[in-house]
Amino acid sequence: MLTQLTVSNYAIAERVELQFNQGMTALTGETGAGKSIVLDALGLAMGGRADAGAVRHGAKRADITATFDVSRISEARQWLEEHELDDDNDCILRRVISKDGRSRAYINGQPCPLAHLKDLGSTLMDIHSQHQHQSLLRKDTHRKLLDEFAGAETLAEETRHAWKAWHTTQQRLQERQQNADEAEARIQLLRYQVEELDRLALEDGEQESLEKEQAQLSHAETVLQNCHQATMLCTEDDTSASALVRQALQQLEQLPVEVPALKDTIDMLNEAQIQISEAGDNLRHFVDGYDADPSRLTEVEERLSAIYQMARKHRISPENLPELHQSLSDELASLDEGEGSVEKLEAELEKQLAEFNRLAGELSELRQKAAANLDQRIAEELAQLSMPAVQFVTHLSRNKDDAPAAHGLEDIEFLVSANPGQPARPLAKVASGGELSRISLAIQVVVAQTSTTPTLVFDEVDVGIGGGTAEVVGRLLRSLGDNGQVLCVTHLAQVAAQCHQHLFVSKFTDDDATFSKIESLDDTGRISEVARMLGGVDMTEHTIAHAREMFSKGQATHH
């Protein structure tokens, strides 16, 4: 529910900080005092359209922050978690509007698109005003309210998932059927290409290994000649390195006296003689075992030529041929009697349609039963609101040709007949602003126990009514507040006297500047405001007594 609203430099409000409680909150005040500021600010926090006129004259920007407790709003918590914006049980929506009309949106301190405010806001609050954009005029709202009233939200969600699966498969099947010739040609091409690659049978790393072997084989004669010469230089004759080192050692060993300083040198020459001898042996063994088979070179070069030719054909690097082979094989398996085949898609589609029809059929039965009950309950509430002649109809119309749809097998729309004998028509085409507000109130009273929207806002729900009907409206609003949170702008004392929390809006001028002030009233202030609403500026003792009696009665009222 809404717990706090902070407004800075919006319209004629310089700074407003309001705390909200559960229950019914009434906003009252003189005409033109700025009662709409709170509701308009909430609308902006919910992602409503903004313009430069929203910024207070002389200020650079307007700043609106609405704080909600979402501990009991599972839909809002899920949305926040999915978008990684969750912050315990708090949800803070902020809207900053600059004087040039541009605006920025934030959720829990993180910048976000305006559409996110709208999506999340729809789970937190429902604003019922006399404007055409209100949710009661939308068919999807009608469907949502009926499903909630019927206790069918889970079944409706399962039906949506079943439709989505069926729709996805249908699209895949249509694509295959529309491109059947192209698909068959593609299959034939894939078969040819895969068979070629199968015959090539290139292994990972084979090309690199062959290139190294080719380099060795193509220079075999030079390798053998140089290695043979190196062997001769190491050990094979009197002028070899081994012989020369041996001569040097003999000269040192024939010295007439022992020279300690030459010991390390003699050791080094002995080690060198051993190393040269071993190197000569290694070279000899290498020359004796070196394979310089010309036929092997021919085989390697032919294999490399086949690899290079296949790579050029597919316009890729040779090292990417194994990956291409796997990719083409997978695609062929998918198209050629695989998961993407027409036969398998048709079988899958039939199975998914049966599942959708099963779920949608159960949903339709629940909706039909709930619709009759909902119409009767709303008719009872409308009668209390002095609208006994208004006939309310929850109209369920089957989809054309019983075509599957995400919402089930039928469209749902709320219709009304304003006068006996007249056909029921959509709300937007029949109800006036005041009538629409009262019809909305009747609907919300009935579905209050099942609705997932915790905060309901009513703007001038009492337009065009008075007397006993106004008292009934107050009782209904208070009843809604007992189960959730209700904010209402009202001009009637009978309504204001029954609220749990009373906010008084006033306007004053200081240094040629106009300001709007909103304050929470205590019981004494509430009685005085009810008296003002009853008797105007000049309040008599009788008016005050009447107001006190109305206030006491309103606080004791239970719907």
C-alpha cells in the first residue's frame, strides 16, 4: 500500500510530505485549492504523461516520490525481482520533471524507462477518475477482475502459457509449410555437403600436422645432407671437433708441472668431448632412421590439396571445416525428419491445442458461473447508489471460429444499460463521468475481497449525488478501506465524515506567490471541516452540532 508521498515544486505546491495509512483517506478543501495535486502527482509517479506546466513557476524541476509497502503484493515483488530492482518490502517510485518538459523515472533509486513505472504502477494502484484512460474502460481490466472474482488467476495463467506454446509451434509449422520447396532444396544441398565432408573426414588438428610433415618431407634431401656433414664435423675424422678437443686435452695433460688454475678448464674440455661424442651419435642415428619417402610427400600434398579445396568451396578457413561439418549435420538432422519436420510439428501442434482447449474450457466454465454472480452482486450495490435502473452485464463472447487466444476462448467486456428497455452497451459509450465513478465503486466493492490491487483512488466519486446516496457512497468507500487502502477526493460531508484519515487542502498567497498546503486533520479539525462542507463559510452552532453528529455516526459505520 501507499505509505508516503513527497511532492516538490509541482503545480502550486512548493513542498508536500504526506504519510498514509491503511483504510479510507479523504481529501477535501475549497474548489481550486489544489485537491487534484495529490492525485495528479500519484498519476505521474505511476508513469502518467507530463509536461513543462507541471513545474511550479520559478522552479527548475518538479520532484515526486511515492513509497509503497509491497510485502503483501506478490505481483509487484515478482516484477521487482525479475528486473533486479527489489529492495526488501519497500518500493520507491520517483519522477523528476524539468521545466523544459523532459522527465526522468526511477525505481528504488535506479533509472528506468517510463514504461516500467506504468507496468509496476498498475500492480500497486488503480486510479478511478473521470478521464478516458482509467482502467475500468479497458477490456483487459474486465477480464482481470472477473478472473480474480472467480478465483481463476492460476488457471488463466496456465491457459496463457499453453496458448504461447501452441502459437510458437504453429508459427514454426507455417514457416515450414510456406517454404516447403525451399526447405526440400535446402535438405538436398545439406545432404550433398555433409556427404562431401563425411568423405573428407577431417579431424581436429590434422591440417596443422600435415603442414608440418609436408615441410619436413619437402626438404628431406637438404636435411639429410646437412646432418651427415654435421656428423662428420663432430666425430668422423682427425679434423673433427671431437679430435681437436682430444688434442687440446693431450697438450694440457703433458705440462711439466701441475697447474691448479687449469683444473676447471681441463674439466670443461672433458665435458665438451663427451657432449660432442653424444651429439655425433644422435646425428648418426637420425640420419640412419630418417624417412625421406617421396611417395609419402605425394600423399600429404594430395590430402592438403583436398582440404584447401573444400575450405575454398565453403569460403572458410581450413581449420573451421570440422565445425562447419558438425553445424551442417545438425541442421540436416533437424530438417530431415527431425524436430523441425512437418509431420512432427503437426503432431506437436495437435497435442498442444488439446491441452489449451482443456485448460481454456475449464476457465470458460469458471468465468460463466462467476459472471452471473458478479452481475447480481453489482446490481445490489448499484441499487444502494441510487442507480436501480442501471443494468450491469458481464458479457462473454466466444472468439471468432473458436480460435485460440492468450486470454482463452472468449472476450470479456462490462456492459451497462442506463435505462430499462435499452440494450447494454460498453461503459465508455454509456456512462457519464459521475455514473462511471459510481459503477466503478460498485464493482470495486464487490471484487475487493479478491482484487490484487491494494490501493484504489477515486476522484470525485460523489459527483451528481447527495443525501442518503452520499452516505451510502461513504459507507462503501469505508468498507473498501477496511480491506485495503482507499484515497478519494470528495465534496460531500456525508462521505468525508466516514473516512479513517482526513487530509485538508488549502491555498494561500505570500509575496504575490500562490501556495497549496495539505495537512492531516485531527478529530477537532475534521469536525470543523465537515461543518464547513455542510454550511459554507458562516458556520452556526447548529451546523457544528450537525457535523459532530455526522462525524460520530460515520466513524461508527460498518458496511
